Amino acid sequence: MKILLLSGFSWVISGSALADDAFIIGVDTHLMNKNSNSAKALQLLEAAGVDSVRDDAYWSSAEPRRGLMKIEPVWQAYLSNTQEHHLRPLLVLGYGNPFYDNYAKPRKPLVREAYANYVSFVTRQLTDSVDFYEIWNEWDKENPVDPVFAQDYSILIEEAARRIRTNQRPMMILAGAVTSQGMDLGFADRLVESGILNHVDGLSLHPYVYCRSDERNTPENWIAWLRRISEDLKEKSKTKTAVPLYLTEMGWPSNDGRCGGDENTQAAFLARSFFLVQTLPNVKGMWWNGLLNDGPDGTDPEQNFGLLNQDLSVKQAYLTLKAISPTLHQFRYDAEKSREIDSQYLLRFAKGSDQIMVAWTAGSPRSIKVDASSVLRGNVHYIDTREPQKGLVDSGIPWNCDDGRCSALVPIDEFPKIITLGTRPALFALP
């Protein structure tokens, strides 16, 4: 057992966590129901190293008349583009239908049966095109505290998952899409206690904190809160094991004024949150919300989450994601060698014998001493996420070596630097 103390709580990471599947880098696109051509936007996501895209398979679109099912041509075009650009689709099944209690949640038996029929139809028709399904979206938003409300959703999950499992091609099934409020008020706990993990492959969460006034609205405080939520869910599970978590919506806006920051802050927070979430091995992926800014109002947080502007011009956050995605794909977090000291975050990652450090500070800029994994000649090389378009650069900072050990003083700020540390001796390399 490896224990790393960070920000006042324990990080407990077992060796078995290192064998988990690759972390999923996802983006919520909001494009599948639009007539605009999605090919260029999805091409940009492929170029940025994104693995998965999340969008909505509206019940009202799939059943436009009572009892009449269809797959929208715009869905087919979108999914064809995702395949062309090697992006694994995650589709949300939900949002109600006007013919069944006027868009009511499927809590009554007749509405629930109609919803299950829609689930069967969509997943059967799209069996060769979709890898993930999510059962409803933010069910808890209306009432996160009523146990009966949560139980009705659990019943829906069981039936919907059973219908999806009848498809010949295996699909990943997620449920929950629990809001931050639902996480705080016990809705996610009640789902886990009800046994939904017997029916789905993971619990999905939407852990937004950008508008919190309790100092939770930084990546470092966010991960501390998320870690506590994860530990609580583990205790609520019947097996007392870590719950597989999928953060199917998460992001930071770049608006002026309330709850926002500038585009540089958005990019820095993106990088820090993607790196910090690697320290939770039961988080299997994170989907940034969203791909495009939703509108022209620069003061509205909801219109400024995008990686791209509405005209598809790239924002700083897109360039940063593109710069860090190879590290997220290829390197694994090394808990034993990672540290946090006085708001300095020094996370170590390994790819076989290759070692890197991802370093930043949540406080004032400063210089830190970085120790290399082997004797290095010349200067320190790193990727500075403040200037991601430059890629790996020669910093001009020399390695100082003595008695077979090398170190250097490297300046850090709020943008993570991905620092190359050389090759670790084979005896100590992570497999």
C-alpha cells in the first residue's frame, strides 16, 4: 500500500490500480441534433487526442409520434463523422416525450415502459455506432433529497440496462449523471446503496464547482472534495470497493464577471483538473463540457465553456488539451513519488522507464528544485502549458550533475509544466 499525504488528506493507491484501462479523454459536443456539418469540429477533436464525444439521443426525436420510432438522419451523419475521426460516442438516453405525461420523467409504469421501448429501439438501431450509453441526464436536479425519487430512477436504470444488454454487441452503460448538489445531498449515495452497480458499468457524475463560493472553485479544492465523495461512495457500496466513476460533464467557463475567468485561467484549470483526476484511479474518464461556446454573450458562464469559439476558431483551452493529451494517454501516475508542498503540486508520471514531472503552483510563481531520474546532459526540456503550441522546448536551464545525480531549478506558475526527467533505472521502472 502506498500512501501520499496531500492537502491534508491521505491518497491511498494500491498497486492494482496501475493495471486499469486507459483513461478516457472526452468532450461534450452538443452537435448531434443540429443540421450543421460536424466534420470539421470532430476533426479538431481527433487532432487534440480526444477519445470520446458525448451527445444527446432525445426520446422526443426518436419517437416523434406516439408509437412511431425513427433514427434522425442528422444522428446518422454525426455518428458517421465520429467513426471517421476515431471518436467513441457516448449518447444520453432521455429528456422525456410529449406523448407520455407531457415530458414527465418515466416514474409511472406506462411511461417507464414507453421509455424502455425507446431505449430498445435506439440501442438496437445504433448497435454498430455507439460505445457508451448514459441513462437519463441529471435526474436528481429536480429533487436530490427524496429517497422515493432516487428509487424510481434506480428502477428505471434496472429495466433500461436490461434492454441495452440484449444487444449482441457489448456496450458500456453508465447511470447517474449526478449534479454537484446531488453529490452533496446524498443522491449518488442512494443510487449506490440501491445496487445500481449490479446493472451498469459505472456511476456518472457532473462535479461542477466553477460557481461555488466556498473556495471549492479551484482544481485543487475540487479534487479534494471529489476524493471525499469517492470515499463516501466506496463505503456505501455493497462490496466496499471503489466505485467506477465517469465524469461525463465537467468544465470551467471563460466568461467575464460572475463565476468566470479569462481564457488563460480556463486553460490552466483544464490542465490542472485533467492531471489531478489521474490521482483517483477509479475515475475512468472525464468529458469536458463543451466543444463550442454556446453563444456570443461574454458575461454568461453557460455560453463560454467551449474549447472552440462558435466560428470553430480555437481557444487557449483547446491548445492546452492538445498539448497534454499524449501525457494523459501514455503515462501513468506514480503516487509514491508525487508531492504537494506549500501549494506546489509535483506529480510524477511514468511510461515504462521514462519519467516526467508535472509541476505547477496554486500560489505565487516560484522556482523549485527538480531531481532527474538519471544523469542528463544539457538543459531541462519541458512542455509549458502556458505556451502549448511550442511543444517540447529547451528551457535554457542547465542540469547540474554531481555523483551521478542531476537537479535543476525550474520556475513554475499556475500553468503545469511537463518536465522530462530521463530514464529511470530498469529495476525501478513501472511495468
